[in-house]
Amino acid sequence: MRRRAFLAATGAAVLAACSVPSGNRSTAPATTSPRATAPGTPTSSAAPPSSSAPPTPATAEEILARSTVPVLCFHQLREFRADDSAYARTIITPPAVFRAQLQALRDGGRTPIGAGTLVDHLQFGHPLPDRPVLLTFDDGSVTHHSVALPILTEFGFPAAFFPMTVVLGKTDWLSHDQLRDLDRAGMDIGAHSWDHQRVDRLSGDQWAVQLDGPRAELGEILGHPVDLLAYPHGVWSPEALPRVEAAGYRAAFQLSDPQDPAYPLLTVRRIMPPPTWDGPTLLAQLDSSF
Ligand SMILES: [Zn+2]
């Protein structure tokens, strides 16, 4: 179900959902010229590939053609509480369900890969394992450290985490140390704006606040550059994409809209698996949605 994002007070925590109603945003222009999305890098090179030459980025058409890897988007991983709304229960994943979904991926022959691995494949054609899948976690819930990390570690699965920076260090949200734990465990960390504003509604100094600031803050916390983004509410707009590129993001993840033909790396698609999906349903959705 794709509904308007909501804020549900749950003690000190806020559940920030990442969905958006269909038809509530403009669609990508159909007549933009194809281009590679690597900022500052040439779109083609006459030189043959060699070990010393920089890799040649793919064209937008090539990136679109390679965009067949399923990407899943999770939020909080916890038991339901009495005050969770019906919608919240579609995006909260109880730990036992999460474990069962990972087991289904394993039993189904799926191989989770890192976000950087996927982007290297899309941008440069680097090879992937058979039947890859990418797991992502939005918003920065403390359950990403307390629930997701141990289960992912048990399975040996990589994943990508996209916290809002406004919540870091607050009750029920990731601390800086927990973020560094995820990073040291081999997880990818990307930005998810400062306070979850839709990028199709930003203007003025909000671009710097929501795009530049979080990338810099996460880079400072982790001690290395951060260049991945997940759009708050999964929403993007064609007008926002040059801003995302200019802010230094290499790739950005949305939800279910078609990719932008000119910026496919900045509009990588994901789906949100509700906790009601059993293993066969999850595997079927991966095959049918990507
Ligand atoms: Zn979110």
C-alpha cells in the first residue's frame, strides 16, 4: 500500500514513513537527453580500459538496462505496539518476520550485496553475484543497530542504512557510536536528509540543509566520505536531481516510480516489503517488481 507519509508519536520516537501516494508527484520528462550521472567524470573515453585508466561510466541507457537488481526498503524492526496505526503495521517489521524474510532470501538463492557494489555495477558494469538483492533501512531507528545488525551479521548479509541526521543521538534513534558500529561491520551508510523533508518541496537554503549538511555530518561521524542518498518519503522530482548531483551524491534511492531517463543513478527504485509477505510472496515480488 502506498499512502501519504505520516508521523505517529510513539513515546519519544517518531515513525517516519517513506511512502507517497501514486500520482502525487510530477513524472520525469520524456525528452531529456541521456547522460552519465558521474559528477565530474567523462561520459566516454577513446582509451581502451586498462588497470591504470579510470573506469568509464556507463551511459544512462546502459544504467537503465542494468537496473534489474531488486532493492528492499525497511523501517523499524520491532514488535507492534497497541498505538501503532494500521499503516504503521505495514512498514514495521517484527524481528521474527525480518529473520524469516532473510531466510527466505537465502532459501530462494538470493545473494544480498552492498549498495556500493550495486552502484559500481550500474555505473561501471562491475560483475554481480547471481540473483543479487540489496537491503536498505531508512530513517535511523535504533532497531537498525539492536535488531537488524545482529541478524544481518548472523546471515553474513551486507545492507545499507540511511538515517535522518536530525534524530541521531536521540532516544530510540541511532547514536554516533552505533552508526560507526554499522559502518565497521561493513554496512553502507547514506544520507536521508536532515529532518525528512520531501525534496520536491525544497527551496532556498533548504537544499543545503537537507542535502549538503547531512552528507558532511555523516562523513564527519564516520571519518570517510558519504555519497549515497535515500529520498525522504521515497519522493524526488526532476528539478531536484541536479541539486542532488551538485551536493555530491553518487547515487540516490527512491521508491517505486520509474527511473528518470537522464539520471537513472539518482532514481534507483526500491520496494517496501510489508511484514505480511511470507517467503514465497517476497521472492515472487522480487522477480516481478524489478
Ligand atoms: Zn524515511
